[in-house]
Amino acid sequence: MTRNLAVEFRIAANTLRQLANHSDPRKAQRARQILEDPALFRAYAEQRSRTVRSRRSEAEAA
């Protein structure tokens, strides 16, 4: 992860908290499930970080 791990986790947690109130009940339930399970949360945060890094490198290459 390029940013501080605590920052990455905070961003992921905030995103999931917002999704937990989503109008689509399936998305809301999945977000709550990820928030409750530490292993799922870590996997989500790492995947999100990889995606952000990939998009950032693509933007810099263009």
C-alpha cells in the first residue's frame, strides 16, 4: 500500500459505512458483512488500494 495503512483502512471503512446505508439491500448487507469480518475487511481494503494505485499509474502514463 502506498499510503499509510491506517489511512487506507479509514477510507475503506468510511466507504463501507456509506454503502451499509445503500438503497439496494444486497449492497448494504454485503457492506455490513465486510465491516463485521476482519479478514474480509482487510481483503477489501487491499483490493481497493490496488485499484487506486492502478488507476493512478494509468493516469500518470497518459
